[in-house]
Amino acid sequence: MASSLNPADHGWRKHLPVINAFVRYGLLILVGFLMIYPLLWMIGGAFKNNAEIFSSVGFIPKNPTTDGFVSGWKTSTEYTFATYLLNTMKIVVPKVIVTVISSVIVAYGFARFAIPGRKWLFALLMATVLLPKSVLLIPQYLMFREFGWLDTYLPLYAPQAFATEGFFVFMIIQFMRSLPLDMEEAAVMDGCNSFQVLTLIVCPVILPAIISVALFQFMWSMNDFLQPLIYLSSVEKYPVALALKMSIDVTEATSWNEILAMSTIALAPSLILFFLAQKYFVEGVTSGAVKG
């Protein structure tokens, strides 16, 4: 009984929460550093020369240089890297816009309207999520060839105007189903039609889901390699993904510092957009409740 009241033992128990927090956050920091280390190494490698890239696993350059950025921006073609960045935005921006609009409209229809055969249509939509996109490449290519869309950007974003991304539709539907109907019913009683209810009442409340869809589609489209490779044949229309692959020469020594430098620049828009949208995402979650 006396040993359980030992002051030293009581002091150790008193600091136990601090020790637990130190160990917990220490492990989280360590795992987080290991996860982000490849990104840090890529950024550091952009400021190295080729010899130093292959001689050290550290991400801090010993002799920093910007030659990789200068030479990589010029590229080995007649176009600068700015051309490929602009081409990427010509694909990504329309793709994000039409994906958000179509996904919200279709999700609103499934969540709020008693459509005949709604369950079967929703099951069919979910089946498209499980369907490998590779099986659609040949029929889509033949269809777009008949449309005369080859070597244009239309095949890369036009299908998204028909809510072909079932995952995004499902995510928005689940978000809508968690919302109360009071505000929507009140808006209908005030004379709003379905489109006004969607744009004025529902969309501001489901802003977190909309931002999530836009972020996912933006990052996935920035990294898309296969679709542009299939439909684009003109170098002046290449996005960043194809331009980086084109910079890797298999017959001569590759300037990896240039590849890493341009990869860092290509990654910057996604990182900037993510950190900017993160603030609005949190605000959307906290302000998404129904206010009286």
C-alpha cells in the first residue's frame, strides 16, 4: 500500500501523457518524413548536376545550381516548357469544370428525384466505376476518330460532360443524402425551381464535396499520360506528361536534373491549388450546417 503512494511513482505517472504524446507525434513525424522524402529528393535533385544525383541519396545539394531549370525550360524541341504547361491547362481546366458541373447535376437527380428505375440506373453507374478503363480504349478511339476529334483536346474532356466519372457522382450523392431537406423545401415554397434550389441552396452547402471533386480531377488530369498519348499526335499539343517522357532519350545520357527540375515545376500547380483549397475545404465543412 505504501509503495503505491511513492512520490517518485506518482511523478512518473503525472508525466505519462506528455511521454505518450511525444512518442506518438515523434512516430508521426518520422513516418511523414519517410513518405515525403521522395518529393524532397526530387526538388533537391533539380538543383544538382547529373554526377551528384547518382552519387548521393541526400536531398540537399552540395553545390546548388539552376542549370537544370534553365536548360529544361528550353527543352530539346522548338517549343519551351511553357507551351506544354499551357497545353496541360487547356486540358485540365475544361475537364475539371465539366466534371464538377455534370457530377453535381447527376448526383442531385439521383439524390432528390424519384426517377423511374433509379436504383437500376444507380447500380449501372456504380458498375462503370468497377469497369477497367483499358477495355474502353479501342471503342472510344474508333468513336472519336469518326467524330474527327483525333489530335484535338476534345476526347480528353468532352466525355466528362456526361458524368462519366461515377466515383465523383457517388461521393456527391452520399454528401447530399446527409443534408436535411428543410432549406430546400422552404426554397420551393418561396417559388424556386429545381435549378435555383441546386445552385442557390444545395451547392453552397456541398462546397466541400465540390472542392474535393475538383482537386481530385485536377491532380489526376495533371498526371494523365495514357489518354494524351493515344489521341494527340502533334508535338505542339503535348501536355507536360508527354513532354517529360519525350525528354528522356534512351540513346544518350539523359539530363536527369532537367527532368527533375521540370517535374518540380509541373508539380507546383497541384501543390499550390491543394494548399489554397484546403482552407476553403475546412471553412466549407464548418459552415455547412443548417443555420436558423
